[in-house]
Amino acid sequence: RVLYTKTGANRTFTIVDAAMNDLIRPTLYEAWHEIWPVREALRDESSRTTDVVGPVCETGDYLALDRALPAFHEGDLMAVMTAGAYGAVLSSTYNTRPLIPEVMVAGGDYEVIRPRPSYEEMLARERIPEWLK
């Protein structure tokens, strides 16, 4: 989901709710993932060059750089293609960001097969050593 867009002197940024901890491949080895607007009407709009970046304060927090894409707006959904298995096995909880939910899709059917953990579930795994109590 697009959180907001920002235009600087030389670049346009599309800030989304996904981050490098969800899909590290673009940062790790410059993997290319097609990005499509979920809303059909956006596919017909003229494109603009933008960087698709996440909300984590890291220079490597991007999904795409210098990409010609439709002009996304706050709340728009985008699909990052061919990311499924990679997102599942390479994702992390960096910056205390919960793991992404895993969704299986077959034709027109879909099902959440691994729900996103809550913060409470994430923190329940933490332990304070006795010598610090």
C-alpha cells in the first residue's frame, strides 16, 4: 500500500508499507521485480520515473529504483510480482517489523497460510536473563 509520495529536486519517491525486511532481494543483489498497480484504471495512466521505497530508515530500503510506473497515490495498492517464496524465506523482523503474511494463490482462489504475527507474539519469544532482573 502506498503511504505517500515525495518529490525532491532530482527524484520522486513512492513510499510504501513494505520494506527491505519483507523483500530483501532488490537490495541484496539488485533483483528486478515487476510492479503492477492493483487497480486496473492505474495501468492505463502515463508513467513517471520513481523510486519505490519502504518506511525503514536505511539506504537499502527499496523495492525498485528509477522505475517507470503509473503515478501512485496514497492508499493505492501495488503488486510486487514473483516475490512469494522469496518473501517468505528471506524476510526478517528487522526494526521490530512483523513478518509479512503469506498468501497462497491458485487461479481465482487465495488463502492466508501464514498470518502476520502480532507484536505481542513477537515479544513473547523474548527473555530477560535472570542476572539482569
